[in-house]
Amino acid sequence: MSEPNDPSGKISQAQAEDAIRVLLEWAGENPQREGLLDTPKRVAKAYRDWFSGYQMDPREYLARTFEEVAGYDEMIVLRDIEFESHCEHHMAPIIGRAHVGYLPSGKVVGISKLARVVDVYARRFQVQEKLTAQIAQAIQDVLQPRGVGVVIEATHECMTTRGVHKRGVSMVTSKMLGEFREDARTRSEFLRFLESGKR
């Protein structure tokens, strides 16, 4: 019987743990030694946490909005949303911060919901470019604001712990929609908000 958290409905907890034992043995370890006996169970549990985004719909978090905002129609920016994700190429961690801004058109969403949207997409296998675009598009689709801006800064362990082994390197991606893309002044204002948070 498959576990309820398995989105495919095909992989059981026991099968997942067996796969982890195979990887341990392939790496040169003995999965039966005392220190590793519970490792397959722990790793499977960690995977449920790390990749819980597959069981969540980020658009649901944006569905509850507020319209009693006294006509507020200026930019809303939530900076420094910390997240952890995993690279879909090497399954290595991506650690970073997202900055999200939008220009409301009559309704706003609770700021914690913006952070949850980031988390849902981050808790899936990702490439940073796709993560950035998905967050922006979800906000645009549900809230229908006049514009959306998303900037992500992250370090990729697939680059720092393997391959070229370059530490202290971060990647920056952005996605601008609506007025953030079409109006240079709006885009500049958004980027100034992000710069002011670094002082």
C-alpha cells in the first residue's frame, strides 16, 4: 500500500527506504551498521518535508484577499523571504532569499501568504530561473495586480560542494510582469526598495 504523501500513488515508504539503502551501499557504506540502521527512515522523512510543495497548491494561499485598504494602490514589497530548495539536476540544496513586490489593483493579500507561495514552489525540485518565474506568475494569475516583481538571490550547493567547488558565489534572477516590466520607473522603485534593505 502506498503512503498518502506519495503524489504518484505508486511508491511506498518501504520502497523509498530500500532505495536509500541502495544508495548508501553504492557509496561504499554498510547500511546494516549501527549508525546507519535508522538512516533510510530519517532520509525518507526528510524528503517528505523538503518536497512537501508537491502536495500544496500555492494559488490557494492567494485566494483570500482584502479589499478594505482605503484605496491603497502603491507598491507592496516583502523582502528577505528565506527559503531552502533543491536543485533538480544534482538534488543538492539551494539556499536563498526571495523579494516579492506587486502593485495592487483593488485588493491585497496577507503578507504571510506571499512567503507561503515562495515556500511551496521552493519545496520542489527546482532551477532558480523556474522558481522565480513560477512565484511571479502565480501572484499575477490569482491577484491580477497591475504588476509583479520577483528577485531571488541564492547559493547552489551543486556548485560549492562538487564540480567547480566555488564558494561565496551567489546567483540572482528576476521576473518582472505588467508595469514592473513595462515601466522603467516602477522597476527602479522596486529595485531601490531592495537596495535600501541592505544598508
